[in-house]
Amino acid sequence: MSRHEGVSCDSCMKGNFRGKRYKCLICYDYDLCSVCYDAGATTPTHTTEHPMQCILTRADFDVFYGGEALTVEQPQSYTCPHCSKMGFSESSLHDHVAADHSDTSAEVVCPICASLPGGEPNHVTDDFASHLTVEHRTPREFISFFVCYLEVALQHFKWLRFIATKKSFKS
Ligand SMILES: [Zn+2]
Ligand SMILES: [Zn+2]
Ligand SMILES: [Zn+2]
Ligand SMILES: [Zn+2]
């Protein structure tokens, strides 16, 4: 997937565009192509002051990160939807929001949900700090849990095969 399928730029109306996509974290479902973003496109509701999350297509994503798995530390850099600071990882965004915006209750779009392949692109929350805690809390723990689970499954599979070969020896 080298295009943003099903996404069109809300300024020039170009559909399924290539390259970087910028999604407003304040306006509901407002996306810009990189050309319009660089040109500073605005609408009566959207201003250039709004924090925007840069989203890569899956193909660009793989080029950027050498095809390495999504499990690496910094697969995406996130924009804080409250103060527009960029370059956060999932965990540093978590720390930043907990430290600086714990009592902010503005409605924002979750930059992590918006960036994840297959994620909910317009997840609006008025409690971003708890959303982060609930939905994006422990990616690394989850991954190690998943790896453990795979190892157990693999052991189980070997064992089953062992039994199967024993059985076939008997018959
Ligand atoms: Zn555009
Ligand atoms: Zn906006
Ligand atoms: Zn912030
Ligand atoms: Zn989210």
C-alpha cells in the first residue's frame, strides 16, 4: 500500500494521494496531503495552529524503517494533540501528557489510533491522558506476552508432533 487508500486531501480534494499525510488532531476527519500542509492550508475551522499528526503509508513506513517489525521502539513519531510538540514515541507521549496535560479536557483525536495501520483514524477523546493509559499502556509488555505465548504454542506443537510420530511408529 503506497497510497492513502480511501483518504482524500481536504484542501485540494486529491484522493488516495501518495507521500506523507497530515491529519488534524483537533478537527474531526481533516486530512491534508504534504503539498497542502506545506502551503499552510486552512479552513474556517482549521488553522495552522492545530497540531497535526504526520502519517506514513504502509509502504513508506517500511522504507523508512527498513521493513523492520512494528515492534521496534520508534515506529512512528507522534504529535501531542494538546500542544503540537512533535517527535514523541508512544511511551514518551504518555509521560509528556501525564506530566503536562493531566487536567486538560479538550476534545482531541488520538494520534496513535490515527497512525496505526488498521487503527481507528478518528478516535476522539476528551480525556486523552486516560485514553493513553487504557488503550496504549503497555505495548512492550504486550509484545513480550505475545512472544511468550508463541513459544508456548510452539512447544505444544512440537510435543503434538512428537506424539504423532510415536503413534505412526506403532502402527
Ligand atoms: Zn492537498
Ligand atoms: Zn484542524
Ligand atoms: Zn503536549
Ligand atoms: Zn488512541
